[in-house]
Amino acid sequence: MLLSLLLSLAGAVVPATLTFTAPPAWTPRAVTSMMRVGEFVLPMADGDLEDGSLVIYFFGGTGGTVQANLDRWFGQIAQPDGRQTKDVATASSQFINGLSVTLFDARGTYVAEVTPGSPERFNKPGYRMRAAVIQTTGGPYFIKLVGPLKTIARWDKEYEMFLQTVNYK
């Protein structure tokens, strides 16, 4: 946001971007790639061994359809009883501040690739992923929240409030 302010002061046209307000208890961390526009650590709940992680992605107006992303996310959570995650996960759509937002929520074993394209996968039972696709005129933004069940449950209310702050300006 500082870059937008500097460009505005210089008289440059500032492209619209997704804005949001994260809860103060979430710890921002430096983004680790150009495709990430925000990263936060959500402190672990009592009894959990790891913090939660929330990442906001923007792929320059690409990134696949909403359904392609839902399908990918279904594949990142495995069910211990062998059921398909798409049969037990929830997906819904709503409008937030005039933006079409598709929400995803699944519990199970987190089995996403450790890094994109890597054959190595996580194997973290007792995890939960909440995600969102936010449609904007500049392309979709993607939010992915992952962590141990109790930690994500601990931050449910704050996550919902965070989503209500997203705007495209």
C-alpha cells in the first residue's frame, strides 16, 4: 500500500488492488514470491504444535477458474476414511463489498505439494483448510488458510471478519 501512496503522490495512475484489514493478532510475514500479496502467521491454539498460515495470492489476472481451484483444493486434503474430500467439504458463494467470493472449507490430512510442482507432499493429519476466490475486474485473488484443526477453529471468527474487509480499489 505504501507503493500506491508514493505513486499517487508522484501523479502516476495507480492500478486497483485488493485491500484488506488483518486482525492485529495475526503476524504479517514478508511475502516469499511475487505471486503472494500477503502472508500472515496465525498463532497456534493451546494443544496444537504448529501455527496457522494465511496467504493471499494474485497471479496477474490468471490462476484458473473457480471450479479448477476448488478441484485443486479438494486434492490437497485427504480423508482418513477414504471418502472424497469433495463429498465432505463445503463450498459456497456470496458477495462481499460488491465482489463475488467463493468460499471453501475442508478438514482432513493436509497433502498439498510442499512446493509447486514438487513430488514431495505434506502429510499432516488433523488439519483444516479454508480458502476463497475473490473475483475482481483485474482478475481473481486467492486466499488460503491452513493449519491444525484447533488453531483454525480458534481464528474462525477473525477470518470471517477479515473476509468482510476485502475491497478492490
